[in-house]
Amino acid sequence: MKNVASIFKALSDETRLRILALLSNGELCVCDLMAALEVPQSTVSRHLAYLRNAGLVDDERRGVWMFYRLKQANALGDELLRLLLAKLNESHQVHADQRALNRLSRSSEKKCS
């Protein structure tokens, strides 16, 4: 029951929902998330730690960069995430975030790849 509560707490923040929506399209580094969301590194890292502690994302260090991806957690977490991401895909903010990320990936400013 405690695990379920921590998942719902992690899903109760708009920035964390935006991060999950971006990660639903694949692995990203912190700098990608910072650029797409237009928030500082400390904010992104704090929210990613919350999502990691709830068992929703995995991380991997590659050199100086941290990369994050959605975690295949458990039946409940996976089902909730699937339903949530389907709803988030209807959000104008999520589409704007994805466009920002796409612009970044085409830009020469990307530093973490």
C-alpha cells in the first residue's frame, strides 16, 4: 500500500507529469529535460529523484551525464502510467514540451550526446 501511495504522490506534480510525458518517447538526459521544460538543473534533478524513488524511472550515468528512462515497474505502476500517458498526450503543454525537445535535438546546442 505504501508503494501505491508513493506513486500517486509522485504523479501529483505538473513538472513530474511533464517529465514522464517526455520520457515516454525514450531515454533523455537531464540537459534535454532542462531545455524542453525551461527549468533549472536543480529543479529537474529534484523531480527526477522523486520519480526514481517512486519506482517510475531508472537512471544511468554516462560520463558526466545522467540519462533517465521510464521504468517497467510492476503491473499497477505500468497500468497507471499507460493510462496517464494516454491522457497527457491530449495536453497542449505536453505537445509544446515535445516540440521544444524536437527543436533541441535538431540544434547544434545539444551537449549531452
